[in-house]
Amino acid sequence: MRRLFVALALAMLAGICDAGAQNYPSRPNTGHTKRFGLVETALVARAGREAMRRLFVALALAMLAGICDAGAQNYPSRPITIIVPYSAGGPTDTLARLMAEHMRSSLGQSLVIENVTGAGGTIGVGRVARAAPDGYTLGIGQVSTNGFNGATYSLPYDLVKDLQPVALLTTAPMWIIGKGAFPASNVKDLVAWLKANPDKATMAAVGWGGASHLCGVYFQKETGTRLTFVPYRGAAPANQDLIAGQIDLFCPEASNSLPLVKSGKVKAFAVLSKTRWTAAPDVPTIDEAGLPGLYIPFWHGFFVPTGTPREIIGKLNAAAAAALADPATRQRLVDMGQEIPSPDMQTPEAFGAFQKAEIEKWWPIIKAANIKAE
């Protein structure tokens, strides 16, 4: 029904604009004898018609604006789809499902998770960018999909121009982990083994040119070692192969593999942050391990297609903020090793500025290292 009224309003507006052209000329040429009187009369009539036309245009625009506002006010009136650009079971998917649990109560509608994988997350993000800007397609992105990929892939969309930030959700460190049977137990021994065995160690890369791949490339550059990278569609299958000993090393977002380290199924070499991670305080920082400066913060956030009404973005942001403020949700995030940003960093404006700063920081590094998607 709302679409019908929009169509009627647009038709009304188009009809008003066409009316002047269709009715021209609207009076005969009466010659020169009564020119001045007729001109005066014509000018008055024309002014009246112009005023009436403008009035109808204004009414049509007001009607159209009112219809659009009504749609935003009634939002959401049906389920919302959250596009996850990675496979089920990974950190991005886990966070999306946790947020959806609480947000459905705030929004009064269910949130359906859809995993759209492939090409380092670019397919899923593209799905969001091309979706109708009506608030019913919400994308969860992270440092790779909505940051690094712009420098490594030739994207058919613009990460900044075609997507609008909704809320920064969490941040967490990355870390270097290895299979349980790997010969080395610390970074010093790891580097020594890799130098003695060039190209023999395999390292998972979730999304070519993504955060885990960039971590490995940067690590081998700084240590003078050579790794063989194995691409994966998500962290979950990479973790499974690491447990099974099918790959040797992985540099993931730390929270998703925290249970594996605590259980002893895999070993952690270092956290890529300035300070030790509270969720795993026994694991040294990369600085303490002898490779200072290799910091890669792993963040997650919600995005919608550009053109989504501000009122709808505001409702989605409020629902996300309410979830992050909920004590039970916060505790689950803390147990997962996630860090929750302060409320002032959760706004769409602050998140947008944060994303642009990340792009400005990392794109030159990625391009200088000549990292390209394959």
C-alpha cells in the first residue's frame, strides 16, 4: 500500500510538471492592436497558474515525504536479514547471532542470519551494498571486509560511499597460534624453525588479503621467513584444520580460538597488541616476544546500504547499543574475549570516522607490500 501511494505521488508530480508543456500554447495570438492589455492579462494569468503549479508540486513532495517518513516510523514491520560474509561458526557469525538475540526484542522483529561467503567476504558485503536501502538488509563487517579488502580487491562497490556505518560493536586482538604438535613453543623458537625450514610451514589465510593473511605477510617480512598460505572461507574451518594438524599456523581474531588455546588443542605464541590480553594473560605480547609494533586490532560493526533513512539507522543503532549495554550480553562478549567500545564510539558518526582512519592507516601498508587478492 505504501508503494502504491508513493507511485501515485510521483505520478501526480510528473503530471503537474508535464501539464505546462502539454497545454502550450494555451491562448491564440491576438495581434498588435490589443497587445499591451492582453500581455498584462496574460502575465497575471500566468502568475496564477505558476503559483498553483508550485502549490501542487509542494503538496506532492510533502505527500511523498510523509509517506517515506511513515515508513521509517513504522519500521520494522517485517523480519530483518543480517548478511554475514563468512561461514557459520566463525567470530563474525558468532557475534552476529549474539547481537540478533537481543536486538529482536528491541526492534520487535526477528533478525535472520544469512551466511554469504566467498572472495574474502567481498560477495557478502556486495550483497549489502546492492540491497534496497530500506533497513531490512543489515550487514555485519569487520576490519578485513570493510577495511583491508578495498586495497586488495578490485571491488564493484565503494566501502565508504556505498555503505553507511550503523554501530561499532566490538574490538579484539589478533594472535599467532599453531597446531599442538608444532616444534616451537615461543616466537623466538618459531622464527628459528621457520628460517631453517623455508616454505615448509603452512598458514591459514581467511580471505586473501584479509587480516589473517596480512598478519602472516607482515610477520614473514619482519622475520625474514617464508610461509605457504592456505586460503579459507572462514575461521571455523581453519581452526578445525589447525586442531587436526592439517595446517601449522594461523593468525586469527583471538576470541574465536580462545577455547582451543585454553584446552591445549592449539598453542598461542603472541598477542598482536601493546598490552597483554585480559582473556589470556599468560600469552606474551608481540613486543615482549621480540617483534615490536605488529598491532592489528580486529573490529566488528554493522553497515547498511547508502540511502537508508536516518531514522532507520537511528533505530538500528539504538537496538545495537541496547544489546551492548545489556549485562547478560556484555558478560557473554567478555567471556568470548571481546572488548566493548565506549558509548561515544558506538554512534554511526564515530564509527564512520574510525573506519576511515583504519583505511587511511592500512591501505598504504597493504599496497606497499603488494598484497593482492588471488
